[in-house]
Amino acid sequence: MNSIEQLATPALLLDLDVLERNLARMAERADALGVRLRPHAKTHKCPQVADLQRKNGAAGITVSTLREAEVFADHGFDDITWAFPVILSRVDEALALASRIDLGLVIDSRAALETLVTRHDRSEPLRVWLKVDCGYHRAGMAPDSEELLALAVDVAATAGLQFAGILTHSGHAYDAADRDAMRAVAEQERSVMVDAAARIRAAGIDVPDVSVGSTPAMSAVESLDGVTEARPGNYAFFDHTQCVLGSCEPVDVAVSVLTSVVSRMPDHSVVDAGALAMSKDPGPEHGAGMGPIYDEERPGHLHPSLQLVSVSQEHGIVNRPMAVGTRLRVMPNHSCLTVACFDEYHVVRGDTVVDRWKIWRAR
């Protein structure tokens, strides 16, 4: 075991105490709301973290990429939803994986359904979800559309396909101005999906599951009546965006980037955490900076005036001249994107590095 002070920078730190607390809290929340928890692993891309989620009662996992699904399958996870509209050029890969594990695929088009029907040999049932737009408008079918009903009927009637249910993502909860607004988005998500399921059931089709998910919505929602599954992901780590939204406090953020001052200028410092360490996500307060900096005198608290104000590829600019060699910890604006910049976590308890966990970020 080593001290954080011995690490070369930039380095991605994962506070195991905070992670374990976050996982336990969300598991308790899902249980209180009466839904299964299928956490989204795109945030961490790490089998060790997913295993901790499973030990906290998670029922399967969610992934964004086919490679993530393959990695987790290779590490013993056999109930996975690929919560991304099926990529037609990768259907054969998906079907090969589905022959090994229980893999849920997501579609929101006739073209995707026809491709699955054409390529699937029907030797084993293929679990298919229909994606519904609950108000985010990024992807998914309109909940009141005839297309949704028609696809549900056809999936349920096609030999070799198993209609898993309907799935959505309330990404617009990230645009909420306060907790009341997050709560309103969460209720919109719930009610839209429950109504969509009722429409499908009225057409004589069973809807086994109704799946929703976003960390802000799950932090604020008061009721998930009619929903069976939730798929938040960011809650494992949280980040500056979640702090501003009110989903968490700074003490709840489990990941940070350890960086070093490499150059002192008259009005600023240069650090070795640039865009390829932090990402270029501008955060919830566009223009406010690329990540707040922790106050080393008060663990878990942010410094009142230090800020990573801008990044280029490898350079980061801190808004104060500091001695070369000074080490700082930066809170990511968006932990999912920051994690994807690194190959491994330095897992810490306090100031002690207790392990290193690989980040599987291939696509």
C-alpha cells in the first residue's frame, strides 16, 4: 500500500469509503420505492464496482456499449441490458453475446426489429426492450404513437423474441433548476411510462417490466408506482453537476483527479490535468470552470476560491499562481466522462492507496 503523495500525476482517485456509502444508500432507496435496481455501469466501467453493486442487491447491470457488455460477461455478469438503440452493423456481435448470457437489447425502430428478425436464428429467446421518449427527446418512440403499439405487437408475436417491456431515460432531469424541478421530471417520467404500458396492455400485450432511470430523478422522486426497475448510474460516484443539482453534497463525490502544478505564471498556475484527464464537459454552470478544487485543510469540502478554469489537451489552468510541485485534487464536472479518460482507478481509503482497478473503456 502506498500514500497518495507517492502517486504520479495525473491520477484518478476512487474513495472506497464514499463509494460504499453511495451504493448502500441507493440500494436502500430503490428498495423503499419498490423497484429493482439495475445500475448503469457506463459511469464506472469496472467489474469490481459492479460486483459491489451486486453485493448491495443490484439485479443485473446496464451498459452503454457492446464492449462493456462483453467485458462484464467475461467477468461473470450474466444479466445485462444494453441500453442503447441497437447498432445495425453490430447485430451479429450482439446475438453472439446473447447466446452466452441473458442480454437485453433496445430498439425504437422498425429497421432494428427487422434486422434482429433476419439475423436471429431463434434457437434461444432474445430479450427485446422498446425505448420510449419520456420527454428528453434524445431517442425513443413517442409514448402515444401508433409506432410504439405496432412494434410491441410485432415483438410479442415474433417467434424467438421475448418482449421485455418498455424503457426510458429522464436525461432532462439534468436541466432542472432545483429539486422541485427534478421531482417534476421524475414524476413525468413515471407517469408517461405507466400510461404507455397501459396502452400496450389494452392492446392485449403483456408488459413485463417498466424501466426508468437517471440519478437526478432517482434522488428526488417520491413515488415509482407502476415502475418495476430503475437504472441510475452516476450515483455511484456523483460529481460537481450532481452537487449543483442537489442530488448530493461534495462529501458524497467518490472520484477526483490528483494533479500537480507544473508551471507558475503571474496570475495563474498550469497543472497536468487537461481535457484528456478531466474531459471538456462544461458542467452545470457553463463558463464557471472545468472543475472545483478540494480544500486540503478540510477533507470533503471545496476550496472557496480555487478553480480549474480551463483546459487544453494536456494543460489545465488554475486561477491562482501556486508553487511548482503543489498537488491538488479536482472534482470532475462529469464523472462518467472523466473516468473514461483513465486506464485505472487508484482506490483509496483516506490517504492510503489500497488497490488499483482497471477501467474497461474500449468501445
